[in-house]
Amino acid sequence: MGAEQVLKSALGDVGWQATRKLATIPPTAGVPDPEPLSLPGRGHTVVVDVGPRHAPAVILLHSVACTGLLTWYPVLKRLSANHRVVVFDQRWHGQGIRSHDFSLEDCADDVVAVADALGIDQFMVAGYSMGGMVGQLTARRCPDRVTGLVLCSTASNFRRGVRQRVALDLFGRTLHLLRDQARIGLVPGEPRRERLARLEDHRWALEEFRSTSPWAIAVALDEIGRFDSTPWLHTLDLPAAVVVTSRDGFIAPAHQRSLARRIAGAATYEIPAGHTACVFAADQFVAALTAACTSVQAALADSAPPPASAAS
């Protein structure tokens, strides 16, 4: 399989066509700046914390080779209408924790440390790709803290070897495409103001992408290759939903559907997009994610004990 075919397979038809022609991404105007956050005994990261403080909290966990904002910025406005939304850079990514070693278990414990630092007792977790694996571990390790789970474009295991090499090639080529579009992304007849805004969007995305080193990506991918939740995934007892990217060439749709079947009662939402759906098919992804979070919140409300009757 040639490099172009690999990239097309992983992105999916929608993302590939967008990348090849223009690499159109959602506007970045108004994306909040992350704030530094100290996690005692663990290190420092950056966080975005938006939405009503009294609303149900959801912590969003990003994909490998990305930052929190690069994965999740298209969903912030819509999701924060009814949720307190927290996004942070996971360790070894972006401005996340710098540590001697990298493990998904440490990433899961970081999630709880972020919640503690922000004064959040219980929260829903939504994870994309690697973030979905971290989310599974967080739910298992801290069942008293995680109220619900939304897993996007992820699986219960990730086969090592060929797919890791493909992934590294994919991310490298995506970087070059974004860089080239940031330099020469011209559209005939496009007004100058719109063109400059679009180029600024690409430059922002490029900087976010480049903030994680190739070495960190390689180490994270190796760790992902060791992940396997199949022996215990069925033991998770919480409302869950799975967003399947049905044209995904990075994590096979069949593996994503298998993940959903392993969690009792999990709702499934499918979109015809590839592994970069969070940005390159943002309209579809935001709608599916919002529906998934709503279904989890509804399940939580249904399972809540009825209020005690007032004493006579």
C-alpha cells in the first residue's frame, strides 16, 4: 500500500478529500487559551475549563500526537452549553506533564489529579483514540469518580507492529500537509479576509501538532500497543456510549463496534468518517458526540435514586 493510499485509508473519504484539496478545518477564532495547572506530586499541564460550574462535568481526553485543544476545540461551544467541560494536555503531549516514563496508567491517574485540582468530585470521561484507552483505565481505577464514559474512534486493544509504523507515517504526512496548506492554501476568488483567517487556522493547528515530539509519539504508540482491556472491560458498571468512525483505517471499525458490545448497555453512534473526524469531519463528529453525552447523562438520571420523601 502506497503512502497516499495509507493516508486516505486512515483519514477516510471525507477527511482525505478535505485534506487533499484544502485541508479545511473548523475556525479557531474564539478558542480559549489554556491556563497552567499544577498537579501536586505529578507535574504541570495546561487546562481549559469552560461551561457552567454547576453543570455535570465532562473531562475530554485527546488522541495520540495531539493536544487537548487540537482534538476537542470544535466541540467546546456546543458541549459547554450543558456541561462543565475540561480539556487538558496529557503527559508527554503538548504542554502536558514531563516525566521520566510514559504509561497509560499514569495518564489515567492524571485525569483524577486534574479533577482534584479543579475541585471536581465526579465526572464523565470522553476519550478519543488514545484518550479512549485512558478513559477506560480511569473508569476501572476510579469507579467512584467516573460517572459515565464516551469512547470515540478507539478500541479495547491496539495491535502492535504494522499499524504503529503506518500511524507514524500518517502523522508525519499530515504534518507536512498542514504545513503546506498553511503556506499556499489559496482558493481562486476567495476574499482576502477569509483567506487570511483560514491560513491562521492552519498555522494554529500546525503549532498545536508540532508541540508533541516525534519521540513522544513513538513511545506513546508503543505503550498503546501493549493496551488490552478485553479481560476486564465487561466489568465496568456505568452508562457508556461509543462513537464509531466507520471509515477509519487506523482503528478498524469492527474493533470499535466490538468495544461497544463489551460494555453492557452501551449506545453506539456511527459517522461515515475516518480517524481524524474530530477535526476534518467536525460537523458530523460534534453531533455524534453531543448525542452520546446526552444519552449517558439520561442514563445517569434514570439510574439515580428517587429523592427521599419529606418527613411528615
